[in-house]
Amino acid sequence: MPSRGFTLLELLVAMAIFATAGLAIMQASSGHIRALSQIEELTIASYVANNQLQLALLEPNWPPRELLQGEVDMANRQWLWRQQASTVPDADLRQLVVTVTLAEQPDDVLYQLTTFIGKPSG
């Protein structure tokens, strides 16, 4: 009566295949988690930049200050923003550039928003 079952070699090959598949799945999930974290940072940085831009649009003083910067707390993290105004050929317009970084990494710009604002009428 022949014995039924797997040989040691077959078991080792099966374990190697499952270990390789498990490693591939772990690497894929780790990359996915990193990507989600980066997307979250970019989204929140865009919120910070858009908030600063909206505040700049509400500012009645003309021309806007050449350089403004500050810190804001959003989503349990500290964000640094910098708003730079520069002149353009039209005297009634200014270019605004808002850059956002994390407070713990102030040299790594996560988001930059550029727009133009016009001189308020009146």
C-alpha cells in the first residue's frame, strides 16, 4: 500500500513559493501605505495654501506685502507657509506665490500655489 502525502522537497518548494508571495504582498502594502501618507500630506498642504490665498484676496490693503510667512496647525501637524508677492508688467496686478512645508522639514516644499490678484476697485 503506497503512502500518501507530500515529500519533504515538495513541502520546501511550496513554502518557498508562499514565502515569496507573502514578501511581495508585504512590499506592495508598504508602498501603498507610503503613497497614502504622501497624498494626505499634499492634500492638507493644498488646504493650507488655499486658505492663505483666500485671506490674501480678502486683504483690503494695496499693494500686498512683499513677504508674509507664518505657521498654522492643521490635522494635528504644524505647517509653515510663505506668501511672496511680486510685481508684473500691469501695475494693477500682483503675482502671489504661496509655498507650504511641514514644520519638521522646512526645506522640503510640499505644495506651491501661484495666482494673480488685482487692485481692489474703489
